[in-house]
Amino acid sequence: MDTSKAFDPYDIIGVITPGFVVAFLLMVEWPELKALVGKDGLTLADLGILVLAAFVLGHLVQGLGNLLEMIVWAPAGMPTAWVRKAGQSLVTLAQRNALAAKVSEMEGGPMDLATFTRKDWRVITMRMYGRVRTAGRSARVDGCNRTYGMFRGLSAAFLAAVVWYAVKDISNLVPVLLTGGMTVAALFRMYRVSIQYGRNLILEYIDLPPIQNAALSGPTVAQPTPINSPSPG
């Protein structure tokens, strides 16, 4: 099966990878599912079915990941929103001032970053991403986005496994602790990659040439990302 024609990089990294984890755990818990694949190894048809199953399961897991994401970022907001505060550490003071100037240019008037609400700033970051992508400078940002989506899905998958093993047999702590540790590790990576995403997006945006940024200041349809907007995952 030629997945390059059916799935984009985000689908493979951010959706199918967590889906494979869930599919593997299901086959471990229910050998009957493993029997459906066949005893003589994977055929091309079996592989296609497995990929599609992982794709579907991955999207379901990402639904749980969206809820988990809301809980994780509820206190302070996502890293891309941290830059609104003067005392933030995402970028330097000079870079924050440059960002304010760029946003003012894009929006057509003086803008104070501290006055933006989370909702309004989400729209601004979508426009920022649109300009970075149009300029062909979104490779690092997109890479962080895919990795973030993968670890968000893995966090949700391992968390679901923790609940499953705890309900199944709470006296057997080995699988509970093992999947619990994986959940913490995945959440930590999700958190770190989100910071990298926010920093890379801002730095790429403020490094856009002024004339290019001005030329792109009109309405732009930006692709929403899992970090700055309602997730496609």
C-alpha cells in the first residue's frame, strides 16, 4: 500500500503512530484480534487493513488528546500565548518588541500584545503561521507540529491504557506503573515540543523581510494547527 499518496506527514506521525500503539495494546489484550491478521505473517492486504485501523484509532485517540490538551494548557495557555506577557521567557525582550512591531504592521495599527485575549491571539498566531508558510519558512514549525500531535496522541493512548489496566486488575501494578510512566514521558515531550513550536513560529515570523511581511498583510487563509487552534487531530 502506497501510504505517501493517501496520508500526509501529519497523518502518519501524528495520527497513525498513536493508532498503532492502541492497535498493538488491543491485540495483546484480545488475541482474537491478532488472529484476524493471519498466522503466516502480514500480507499486503493485512498491512493495508492495519494501517487503516491505526488511522481510525489514531483519530479517536486524538479526540481524547484534545480533552487532555485543554486540561494541560488551561492554567497558563499554550506557549504561543505566553509572549503576550511582558515577563515571559519564550523569547527575548528585543524579539518580543520586534514581534509587536510585526503584528502592528500586519494588523494595520499600533498593537499592545498584553491587551490581546487568548481567543484573539489565537487568530493572530494563525495569521502569523500563514505568512511563515507562504514564505516557505515553516519547515521547523511544521516539524514541531507533527511531533506535538504524535506525543499528544501517545499521551492519550497511554493514559487510556493506565485506566484499562487499573480497572482490569488494580492488584497488578506493573502494567499500571509502566503505562503511567509512558504517559508522563509523553506529556513531558508534548509540553517541551509545544514550547519549541511557539518559539520557532515567533522567530521565523519576525525574521520575515519587512517588504515581504507587508506584501502578505492582506487576508490569508491559514491552515489551523493543533497547537494554536482547534486541532484537526
